[in-house]
Amino acid sequence: MPLSLGELAVRFGCELRGDPDTRIERVATLANADDRALAFLANPRYRAQLGATRAAAVVLSEQDAGDCPAALLLCANPYATYARIAALLHPPRPLSAGVHPTALVAAGAHIDPSAEVGAYTCIGERASIGARALVGPHCRLAEQVSLADDVRLVAGVTLGPGVQIGARTVLQPGVVIGADGFGFAPEKGAWLKVPQVGSVRVGADVEIGANTTIDRGAIEDTVIEEGVKLDNLIMIAHNVRIGAHTAIAACTGISGSATVGRRCMIGGAVGIAGHISIGDDVVITGKSSVTHSITSAGVYSSTIPIEDARTWRRLVARFKRSGQFEDRLRRLERAAGMKSGPETPEEDHD
Amino acid sequence: MPLSLGELAVRFGCELRGDPDTRIERVATLANADDRALAFLANPRYRAQLGATRAAAVVLSEQDAGDCPAALLLCANPYATYARIAALLHPPRPLSAGVHPTALVAAGAHIDPSAEVGAYTCIGERASIGARALVGPHCRLAEQVSLADDVRLVAGVTLGPGVQIGARTVLQPGVVIGADGFGFAPEKGAWLKVPQVGSVRVGADVEIGANTTIDRGAIEDTVIEEGVKLDNLIMIAHNVRIGAHTAIAACTGISGSATVGRRCMIGGAVGIAGHISIGDDVVITGKSSVTHSITSAGVYSSTIPIEDARTWRRLVARFKRSGQFEDRLRRLERAAGMKSGPETPEEDHD
Amino acid sequence: MPLSLGELAVRFGCELRGDPDTRIERVATLANADDRALAFLANPRYRAQLGATRAAAVVLSEQDAGDCPAALLLCANPYATYARIAALLHPPRPLSAGVHPTALVAAGAHIDPSAEVGAYTCIGERASIGARALVGPHCRLAEQVSLADDVRLVAGVTLGPGVQIGARTVLQPGVVIGADGFGFAPEKGAWLKVPQVGSVRVGADVEIGANTTIDRGAIEDTVIEEGVKLDNLIMIAHNVRIGAHTAIAACTGISGSATVGRRCMIGGAVGIAGHISIGDDVVITGKSSVTHSITSAGVYSSTIPIEDARTWRRLVARFKRSGQFEDRLRRLERAAGMKSGPETPEEDHD
């Protein structure tokens, strides 16, 4: 679906510097675009590529509009404008409304006639599938699952009993929502399973990455609010609540009953302890361990950057004998007739 | 299936303070229970909610039996008693014995007539499915898989050749047991695949969380003993052995040929190195790195709690120049005519 | 398929010490082999088991050929030779060429007649399946997926539009390749999805472990070069490139647009930041955080080994008050009339 630069400028409110009749067929990177392609510049690390690009046009902001052989589409938020143009040029496959003959739909389930249900998918009793929803192949929706309008389950998605998915939410392949939470009562040296009778509510405009798992609540529901973006291989335990528009990178795990605020940005492979609370607008760097609640907005970290292994071994050895350093400091201070540094209560009572 | 408080008290050996004819329909939290619901108190963090609960009854221990408007069921282990009552009030869906017409069962497989085999499931040659076992939809059981009585495979579970699952064990959706272990021999700058000819044996009363993977042994079997509880997205490598009644939280990875003792508690996102051994009754805090064997019971950690990012950057910078501190200490000691602190052999020879 | 030691010695260029007519039926460990089994010794940790083995024969190198009751097959790389013999003794199930009647293959897809396509698998338009490829049950291949000759998709594998898989590559169950990358543009406090129009190219002789995910590129392709070995539950984000013959252990996450060189060895649960570059022949120890580019070959680490929890708490407390140590050092140096140690610019300006 080629589009002219003139149409794009009008549609997305850009200032156009170039020929409005130039036709764009696809998006491409600055480095590899050709004269049918549109590129964008949002990250300064790619600015050096601007001068040599062969793109037909580049989306960028006024302050980057320097020396560039291509036509320019100027706007305030080039990355968002690029996203909108890319969606227009590369639209998703149109739905093929109806239920595939191999899909198994329980008699009491409701499927909107405009929805597409794919091959070999199983839909349980009293499930409800909204308008224009896509349920790809090999999905399994247990009883009373509810999908709002325009939901997309790409393929191989599992939704447990009573799981609710909000409008326009996208679930990538392998996602499991509503499996039992990890609840076991200790009794005589063994573990007794605690029935997990809550479910999961996922808001509108959420995206959940491949093979991510969100467990059902122990009693009440696990909740993912609207606009949340979860990457791949994330674990959300039972009774967690994630606030609206929070984004979480891959491999992060959030333990039971933790709450995360709105508009947070959580890096990859972060661990968040159970029963703690993280406020709004908190940023956590990748691989950090969140062991206590965070009440103020801001950036938090416990990321330990790599060193070459020999340096690292020395650093660790020194870290592990830090008690000796402290003793030596104290001895020196005593010899110099100086007052010793304060000691923490933890150290005193250990 | 409503039950009276009198029945519950008798059945579970509780002391009842309240009307034995009160009928309970479901479980709920202290905060949100109504007069048909039973709540419980096991975690002191929720004790403050006791006075205001509208629950019909609360399960708790004698020492928590304070001021509470609800009827009380007193017992020694309220969490375990709650779990048993919840299982009674919220029983799992009853099995629908038989093989779904779309399931593909090899001619030489044995399916107990009381078992349920779900839609689109594939069962290989010489597989054996025990009494009252549930094999949900979209499972694939390779040849010679054996499920003992009352096993439950919720949905979309993959079991490789020869995998054995003990009685009453539950596998959540997306679990993969018996994929090839990560075995490759280096040869001339490339990797040669080492056939993985062992399998996996999982004991009775085990639970395995969504999308967790357990690899088959290289030569002998990978072994998960009875009563083990594994959360979601855990990786168990080939030839690992996990001792009975050990519980492991999500996102933890255990490398090849490691052994973990009985009744251990391993936090989330822990990494355990290969070929090491962890004894019985060991507790590891979340995100720790277990790089060497542990012979004594106890609690172990290398969790680094977050700080605000500015403080954290200073701490890391100081850590990385700890060698300068040591030099400065030594200079001061020399100036004061004091003997310098001991140095580790590692430091000496580096 | 039993084989004689004489045949094995000739076929794999080993020196045989023992009876060439001895027949071998299977492989086994040194500890548990019987007189029909072949064992191997490559890891010195098992050398002590050599004297007591009841194996019919042992594959090992000249320098380990000590006191052993079994016949010996001597060679330069015993682990690789063992791998080849094991593959001969335990061959994979032979293919059953053809498309299972329940598989759904789009009219425009091309399936080589020697390939096997399993039950309930769905193959999209213009997909192409090479000679002797195995596509196990419950796989979903979107439009234009291409599998080269001898590829093996064990079961339940998802390949998104346009994904290309090289010859002999093996994908374990639950692998998802070509799901959308995690690309969202911030706009007015919410996230706008950026269409992911690239795909994924996987080279020849790659192995990808269970439930691992590799996202499609944002504009150009994510690339896994030939001979790469990926363990289970690994996350490869969009636009990543992994160099040939690199091996990565389980639970590792690689962020968007990072590049990893050739012949690297990345431990388990490592986190690699986005947009950085790791050179060839780099080794990273398990659980490290790679936050910056690495240009030189070598070993790198930020692994923090566990301690008992009481020691660990003291170490962390001391680490967190390391600023006080520095102050005390400075005071002592001033009192002794010595020049204070250098301070880092970061510290100065903080």
C-alpha cells in the first residue's frame, strides 16, 4: 500500500521538506533504505548515518534536520510518528472472520461473528470472544475466559478459568495466563497445595511477550492494568498488581503479592521480592534485586558491571576480607589517638 | 457445595467458637469476605484486618484468637487447615473419563479407562496413563512415557521419550520435560552434539509450574524426588537431582549434574553451578549465585539489595577502587610502624 | 544395533587395547556400565572411577590410559569420539516421510516429499520445508517460513512470518522464533506499538533449547549464525546478532541490537545490555551483567558467590558504608601528613 509523502505529512501533522508526490512503499533503516523506503532518526547514535542515507524520506525532529539528501518529515516525536507510518505501510494480516472447522468451541461459549478463531483451538464453556478478536491456532481458553474487542492471541496461548483480557491487548505465542500460583502450606516436612481460586484480569492495550507467565490469584485476582507492556519470559506471581503503562523487560520475575506502580520502567532480569510495593514512575536497572518497598519516584539499581575475570577475582577477594580493612582502620585510629568510625547496630549485635 | 462450620470443625479437628449451623460457600480474604465466606489468618501482617472482617468465620491459631466479629475455627496450622477447606469448597473440575475423539493414541499405548485424555493430544507408543490421570488438551507424550495414577497435565505439556511422572503430580501449561540436555563436545572450533540418552524421572506429589523445563539426562536420568515444588520458568539441566520436598521459586536455573538436597528452599532467580552439591535443609535467598557446594544446613545469600542509582554508582565506583584503599591502609600502617594486615594467597600470586 | 570394538576403532581412528570382537550395545557411565556398555573418560573428576568400572570398553586419551579392567579405545578427543559412537548406538527415530493427515498445510506451501510433518501442525502460505526435515506435532509455521534440509522441530515450535532456519538445525519443544520484538514509542505517558517488520534468520547446525524465544527484528532481521548453541529459556531480543559457534547457557537474556562475537561462551543467567558489542572468543561467567561493550577476547565476570547469610549481611552492610571507610582513611592520612589517595571524577562531581 504505497503512500505519498504529501499524504503522510497531512495525516500525521508533519512539516514536509521535499516532493509531496514521492511514493513510499516500506520502512527501512537509514543505512539500508532505498528510494522507495522511509527511515527515521530518533536515537542520536544513528545521526552520523543521515548524510549518506539513500532513503526517499526520513522522519526526524527539527533539531536533527541537518544535511540530508532525503526528503524530510519533521515532527515533535519522530519515533511515534515512524511507528504510525510503519503500521500503515505494514498492516497486520486482515482477519478472516469465523471459526476454523477444527476449532472446538463449547456449546455455551459466545464468539462474536467478526472474530477469527484459528485451527485446533479449544474454547471452554461460557467463554466470550469479542468483536474482531483474533484467537490464533493451538490456543486453549478455559471456561469463562473473556476476551474484549480487538484482542489478539497470536498462537499457542493458554488462558486459565475466568481470565479476562482487555480490548486491543496482544498476547504473543506461548503465553500462559492463569496457571495456578505457587501456593503451598508447610506441614510435617512436606508441602500441602493451597487451591488457587482467584483469576487474572488484564487491562486494555496491554502487550505480553512470548512464553511469559502470569499466575492466577490465590483468593482474589492478579491484575495487570491498562497499557502495561511485558516482554518475553517474564514471571508474574499470584496476587501481583502492575500499574498502568508500566513497561517490564524480559526475564524479570515479580514475586507474590508485590505491587508495581504506574509508568514504571523495569529492566531485564530484575527480581522483585514478594509482598513489597513499588510506587509510580520508578525505574529499575537490569538485573537489580528489589528486596524492599520503594516509595519515591526515581532510578534504582544494584547492577554489578563485569570486569575482566582476574580483576574481578581480586575485587571479590577484597570485598570478602573487608572486615580486616575495618579492623586495620580501627587499629590505626587508636594508634593515632583518633575516635573510631561509627559501627552499625547490625555489626554490633552480630 | 456449602458446608456448615460444625462439619468443618469435626472434619479438620478444629475448635469452633461460633454457631455450628452457619453455612460456608467459599473462601475469601479477611478484607473482602462476606457472610457466606471463610477467611484465614496465618501471616501476622494481616492481623490488623481481623477486627473489621465481615467473614462468616476465620481459621486461625489460638494465639491470634483476639477480638473478631466472626466465628472462629481454631487449629495449630491455620494455613494448612485453610488449604484443606478451600479444596473442599472449590474442588477441581471432575474428570470426564475417556479419550477425546481428536486425541491421537498410539496402538501400543495403555490408557486407564478412568483417565481423561483431552482434545488434540498425541500419545506415543508404549506410553502408559494411570487411573484417574488427566491429560489436558494439546499435550504431546512421546513413546514410553509413563504417568502414574492421578497425575494432572493441565494443557500443552511436552514429555519426551521415557519420561516417568509419579502419582498425583501436577504439571502446569507449557512445561517441557525430557528435551535434550545441553551437551556438546568442542572439536576444531565448533560443537558436536552429544546424544542425550537418559530420561527424566519425576516422583509423586510434585508440582511443576508453567513453562518450566527439565532436560533429559546425558546418559542416566535427571531425577526430581517426591514432593518437590517447582515454580514457573525454572530450568533444570541434565543429570540434576532435586531431593524430596524441596521448593524452588520462579526463574531459577540449575546447571548440569548439580544435586540439591531434601527440604531445601531456593529463592527466585537463583543460579546454581554445575557439578556441585547442596545438602539437605539449605535455604538460598533470591538471585544468589551458588558457585560452590554447600555441606551444612542453613541460610545462604549473595543478594545485593538496590539503592537509589546515584548512591549505587558511588558504591560501585568505591568497590572498583578498593585496591587503592588497601594500598593507602598499608602506607599508613608502615608510617605508623605497624605490621600490615594479612594478604590472601590469591592476592599474593596475582 | 550392536557394534564390535574393532569396527568402532577403525571407524573413529582409535587405538584399541582389547578384544576387537567384543560387542557394544549401548553407552553408560563408568560407575554403572555393564559388559555390553561403552563408557568414556573426559573429565578428570571421574578418573577415580576408572579402576572399578565394569564397562566392556572405555573411550579415553593416552594420558588417562592407566589401570583399567576394560578394553580401551584411545583417541585425542575422547568426548567427541564418545559423542559419535553414542550417536551410532542410539540413533534418532527414523523419519516417517509424509504429511500427517491432521496437519494443515497451506496450498502454496512446499513440503519436500522426504520430510515428515507431524500431527496437528499448521504450515502457512509460501512456507518451504526442505528434504528430510522433521516438523513434529503441534508446530505452527507462519507464512513464508523456510526450513532447510534436515532441520528438526521436535514439537510445539512456533515460527513467525518469514523466519528462516538453516540446515540440520534443531529446535526443542516450546521454542518461539519470530514473535514481535519489544518495541514501543513513548507518547503522552503511554506506549505506542512500533510494528516489527524484520524477521529472524537462523544459520545451519544451530541448536535452540526448550522454551527459548528469539524476537523478530524491528526493521531488519535478528540473526543467529551457524553452529550457535542456545540452551533453554534464553531470550534473544530484536536485532541481536550472535556470531558463529557461540554457546549460551540457560536463562540468559540479550537485549535489543546487541551483537555477540564468534566462538563466545556465555554462562547461564547472564544479562547483556542493549546496543553493545561483544567481540570474538569472549567468555562470560554465569549471572554476570554485561553493561558495556567488550573488545578483547578473554574471561569476564561479575558473579558474586554466596556466603552464609550472617556473613553476607555483614559484608553488605560494610559495602554500604564504604564511604565512611574512605573518610576515615582520609582523616588518618591528613593526621599523618600524607597525601590522600586519588578520587575518581565520578566521586568528585557527585
